[in-house]
Amino acid sequence: MTGANEVTAARGKTSRFPLGTWERSLLLLLLFLTVGLIAGVPGFYPGFAGFLALSENFLPFGLVALGLTTVILTGGIDLSVGATAGLSAIVMAELWSGLHISIWLAALVGVIAGGLLGLVNGLIITRLRTEPLIATLATSFIYGSIATALAGDTPPSGFPDSFNRLGTGAFGDIVPFQILLFAVAALLFSLLISRSIFGRKIIMIGYNVEAARYSGIRVDRIVTSAYVISGVMAGLAGIVLAAYYSAVRPDMGDLLLLSTITIVVLGGVSIFGGDGTISGVVIAVLLLGVLRQGMLIAGFSDMVTTMLTGAILLAAIAIKNVFAGRGGFLPMLLARFRPGTVSSN
């Protein structure tokens, strides 16, 4: 019965604030930020269609963040997502240019390759009992080196226009295909995490892995599956980036890692696992994406936006820890001034 109670507690922990305090705060911040940028940054709002088109610059980060969320909810981490995205895109491009395979079939193989790379991560972690941080750091170097070797001096480019529309096209010349792809992925992940048995098992493992084992959950299989999902989404992001640029590079996924971890944490997912919602992650994708695009349009460099991303990551962790009571400061402060509390002094 202990395991069942733990599962119930974990589910309550995950759904405690569905679009509640943290998510509502992010929504309000996103609204104020968007209005402020529209009013204060010339060119940030070039019409409705142009405004939506800005999302093409950051939605690949959102795809990776959705997959990474499943891993972090188990209490793990995947530092190889950037290298996985790059290698998946290179695999697709080499199949298309070298073997003259249909670009769409090559893209499918690229996404599958991402899943296989995630499978390798999961097996290293579960079978060799290696810490996720060390395992995925090592495989990120390995995958990146393989991508560099496959790409050679002149990586393929100039993909067919029909494929490039995945990255730059729009439905009805208004809604980018990237938005539609991300919306479908976000809906599927929301159902996966909050409505499926698999999602409840992921939450349970992150909340208390020993209780999960005691409950009969096959922890290694679920954890491995989470890394496969992360690899698939990283591979998909690499394909979308290839379509956006109509070119590939081994290092094209390097910017994904810091931003996606920031998105997941900013979205309210606990870095300790077992707590978080997909809705929060989706809002964080839009918030960080709008902020980054606004700063770039305002004339700030990539270095400044990267520094700000790191600062947001630290701030999000600190704020979440304080309000969750991990740091103990806020609960202690509230307890000290709660009516009826007698000071020790």
C-alpha cells in the first residue's frame, strides 16, 4: 500500500497547480513582455503573420524541451540533445545527397536515428549504472564527433523547397507549419504525462524511485523510454532546423542545450524530478522565445542573450526552490511571522 500512496502523492504533486500560481505568473509575464516589446521595439510587430513568423526562430527549442521534460521528470538529465539534433540532421542530409533517398524518407530516418541515440543513452544509464550527467556528457562528445566526421568539409545544403517549407512555410501564408507541429507535439506530450499510465510512472520514478520499484514499476524500462523520447524530439528539432536553414552543420544543435534546460526549469519542472506540467513548459517556450527575439531585434548580440538565458536559469531554480521550501527561507520567514507563533527571542 505504501507504493500506491506514493503514486497518489506524486500525482497530486504534479497536478497541484494546473495553470495555477506558477503557470499563471508566467502567462502574465509573457503578456506584459509581449506588449512591452511591441510598444518599445520598432519592427518587433510587423503585422500578425510576421509576428507569428518570429516563432520559427525558437520553436525547435520547444520541441527539444518537450522531450527533455520527460527525462527531467524522472530525475535525470540529457546533455546530448544538441549533439543528437546535429547528428540526426547530418544523417538525413547524407542519405539525401549521397544515396539520393527521398528527403522525407531521409528525414524519417534522421528522427529514428535520434531515437536510437537516446536508446544508447538510456542503456548506458540503466545497464551500466552510470550517472545521467556523466553518461550524456560523454555521449554528447561522441555524437558530435561522429556528426563532424560524417559531414566532412562541405556538409550538404540546398534541400528541396517542399521540405524547406517545414521550417519556413505557413498554412494559408499566416500560421507557420512549425507552430502547427509544436502545437500537436505539445498536446500529445500533455496527454502522455498527465493522462497516461506511462506518464504516471515517469512522475512516480522522479518522485521516489525506490517506491516506484516497490510498486512493481519496471524503472529501467521507463527511464530508457524517456531517453528514447528525448532523442526522438531532439532528432525532430534537428530536421526542422535543417529545413529552416536549408543546410546542416555538425554544431547546429549547440545552442539548444542551455536554452532547453532553461525552458524546462522556467516552466516549473523540478530539477529533482517528479513535479512539473507540460503547460508550464509550453508557456516558458513562448516566454523565452519572445524575449530572445525581442532582444535580437532591439540590437543586442547573441552573447548578451545567452548570458541572460543563463541568468534566467539560475533565477528560475532559485525562485522555485524558495517557494517549494527546498531552501527553507520562505517557509521559515512565513512561520516566524504567522499569527500565534511565539518567537524564540
